[in-house]
Amino acid sequence: MTFDEMIDSMTVDVYESMKRSVELGKWPNGIKLTPEQREQSLRAIIAYEHKRNIPEQERVGFIDRTRPDGKQHGSDPLKPDVIKILNS
């Protein structure tokens, strides 16, 4: 079975279970996910959400960039947001 076939056959229950496992870092049976399992599971979750047209605000990793005034951060191309990177 290819990756795309697996995503096409994934049920909502499997998707929710996989999503929860990635959030907690362990499978439903309590066994810890390896870094490779976490990465592959996250790829599958993202692919599932994309194929099923899950609303953007419900997808894994969504960040609400709405400011208190209702505008989106970074929406003014003449005034780009400044990002500071601090070394610890």
C-alpha cells in the first residue's frame, strides 16, 4: 500500500487516534512513539487534513494571526512583521 492509498483509506477514528498519539507522544496502548513514528504520523495527519479539506483553523499547527483590531499579522506588505531571534 502506498502512502496516498493509506491516506485515502484512513478513517476518522484512525485520524483522531493518530493525532492524539502525536500530541501525547505515545500510542493508545501507552508505548512511546519513536521520533520516526512521530514524524511519519504527523505527515499522515497533515496529508489527511489536506485531502479531506479540513478547515484551516482546525488543522494541526494552525496559528491564529488575527490581531485585536481584526487585521492579520503580516498582511501589510509595506510593513513586514519583525521577528527577533534570541540565542540562549
